[in-house]
Amino acid sequence: MVTTESMFGYHKKVIYSLTAYAIFAVILVAIAYHQSFPEESLLPRAAEENKLKWKSLTYDDSQEGGASTISVIDDGFSYTLSMLLNEQKDYPFAMGEMLFLNSQGQPGLVDLSAFDTLSFMAKCSPESTLTFSLFTLDKNASKIDDARSDRISTRYFHCKSEWQRYDIDITRLETPEWWYKWYNQALSEQEYSLARVKKISFGSSIQSPLNVQSTISIREIVFNGKDWSYLYTCAAILLASGAMLVAWLFKAHSKYLMKEVKNKLQKDRPLIDCEHLSLESHRDKDKTAILKFLAKEYANPGLNLEFIVRALGINRNKINDILKSECGYTFSTYLNKLRLNEAARLLTENKDANVSEIAYSVGYKNVPYFNKLFKNEYGCSPGMFQHGSDHFHAKTASG
């Protein structure tokens, strides 16, 4: 079946629609992906870009009678701690703190609930096991003006002499038992709120080297998060819009296809009705007999050229010559056109009829073969033709 100008227009619409949908999908997925994986950088510092503002502080055991020391170098790109743990105190310690600031530049609380991981690069000289700590205000124990009451949640990591990336799950930190004891809290209360974070720190542990000047270099400190709801919403939108696009394309395809079928039927009607034209212009006995016999017996599944030869006693070559000269088709092609034309009429007039029954009624014992011939002739399956016949008739009537 030759594609007409109307179907060419449909194919252009399909290409434009799919291209627009693909562009829309790419943009939507990019936005959803960006929103699904939020991140906020502490280092390197960029005054206009960093939403989390902070300042450096230090804390060591010298403030509690010890002799340990620590200093910080913060150049905006890296965070370097230089510390010396002195065993004068039973449990010496030192830490560098990053105290969060509010919009006025004063100490304040930040909401880190959108994040689940802190990633950073670090190296130490000498190697050491260090502590990462996160300080939050606990609703049951903490007081805003008492730094000692801050809930401390920690995680240990081994810092090597070469740069290495670390990813710390800030949702699964551990609070030391002494904090529960000091503030009379149940050990079973392991949850802490990331919505009220005061500061974070990097510091020593009980396995850090003593009486040795240690250098800890940290860079690329970034909070990372995951929120799958954006991707789920994106998928739902794409599925819904994709389904609507498919439905629209299917409807448009049916519309254009019915135009094609209408043109095809109008084009073939004179050929299908060539029996009447032949009888008017030729009175030859053989021609009349052949055309009448085919018009009467086309629904016989056993009808073939040999069957007509035996029934009419006419030479098979003459039968083909008559059909070729009168209708422009060979016997088998003309017979199929008769059958398919009748099948199209039955499908149009009998909306509830079974396709198999119609195939049998016009002489086809093999339904898949009938479906193939019908689609080759009209460009659509018998079922689609049957369901689209209302639209076809409406267009025919308006035409």
C-alpha cells in the first residue's frame, strides 16, 4: 500500500512529538537528578556559593588541666590541624571545630536533615586513628547556652599518610555512653536530630600517637544527600505523559489510517466491480460465465483455478487472460480482492462480529493468512479496521 500525503503528515507529527517528548524527558530527569542528590560544600570556601557558613575553633585538654596543644590553618581550600598530645593527662585530647554561623554571622543551628553523608579527603603525618564528631541540641538534655550539654555523636576513621577519600554516614553515628550517664538519658535513645546541628569536629582518639607533633590535612569537605521522591515523581510524570502521548498518537494513527482505507476502497471499487463493467461491454459467454461464477462462489474456501476449469470447462489460460484484460489482475489477485472487499464491508457493518468468523465467511480457512492479506491491502489489521469504522464512516459521510 502506497503511503499517501496524509500518512506522511502523520509520520512528521510522530517524529516531532517524540523529539519534543525526548527533550522534555531529558530536562525533567536532569532537574530531578539534581534535586535528588543535594550537596553542600564546607571546603573549599566560596562566599557566594556556600550556604553553610562556619568558623574555626580549637579545643584541647589544656582547658581541663592537661598540656596538649592544637592549632588550625584554614586557607579556604584546606583545613590543617597541628596538634601535640601530652600524656600529662590520663586521656589527652585535641580537636579542631567548625562552628556553624547564622545569617548574621553569629553561632547558630543548621538543618542537615537533607544530607546523609559527609565526604572529605584527608592525610595525616604520622598515621593516626581520628574522631569525627557531630554536635546537636538534644530536646531532652541540651541547653542552648551550655556547650557541655550538646549531644556528641562520633565515628572513628584511620587517617593514612597519603590522600584518601572518606565517606561518613552522619545518620549512623554513635553517642558515647558517658554522655547518657552525665545527662541521665536512656541508652536505648540512640536517635539524634540532624535538624539542629551546632558544629562538627575532627580530633584525636585514644589511639592517636602521644608526644609527637601530628599534622592532619583535610580538604573537599562536602555534605551529600539522597531524596528519591524527586526521581519517583519524575518517573510518574514521564509514565503519565508517555501514556498520553501514545494514546494521542494511536488516535491520530487511526484517523490517518481511516483516510488511507477510504482512499484505497474508492480506488479499488471500480476494479472490484469490473464484473458489471464487463457484462455491459462484453457479451461473450465465457466472460459472463467466469465473472458470475466468481461473484457467486468467491466465499468457497476450496475455490481455485482448477475448480473453475472443472466447473465451467474453460481453459485455465483463457480464464487468466479474461481477468487480466478485463480487471488487470490474475485469478488469485482478483479473488483475494473480492474476498477482502467483502470482509471490509462485513467488518464495517458488524461491529460485534468475530474476525475469525468473517475470515471463514469470505473463504479463508487460515485466519493468520487472512490477517496478513488484509493488512497488506488496507494498511491495518482487521480488528483495527473494525474498531475504527465509526470514524471512517463519519469521514466518508462528511466527504
